[in-house]
Amino acid sequence: MKLSRAEQETIIRFDESDPVAYAYTASRRVFNAMTKAGLKPVTTEQHGWFFEVPRNTVRLKPGRRSIFVGGTERPSGLATER
């Protein structure tokens, strides 16, 4: 059964006590982007995939600004933007 566009959601969840952020996606486009970036799903379901990433790597990027919403510590291994 094919999912509707509204059902092809992506949810990212984290809290302040856990250093891991959990991402679920039912979107093939988001799944492809995450796996292309080197992430591997920890669980696969019939209509979606679950990923775990370090919480401090979660960011929003409105325009040219990056806001690391997962924490204030700088993620290791990420280049600084210029």
C-alpha cells in the first residue's frame, strides 16, 4: 500500500537528558538523503525507517544561519561555516 503525501512524514525527537536524537521518516526522499549522508537506519518498518544521531548535530538552517537546536556544544567533525 502506497502512503499519501501527508503520511510521508518525518519526525525528529530529542530531550535534554539523552545525548541521542531519534528520527523517524516515512519519506523515501528523506531516507535517501540520510543514507547518502552515511546514516544507517537502526530499525525498518513496513512504511518507514528509524535513525539515531547525536543530539548536538540536529540543526535548523533558516537562511544562512545555523541553529544547533540539539545543544550548544559544537558537534565534533563538522566544518565551521564561513
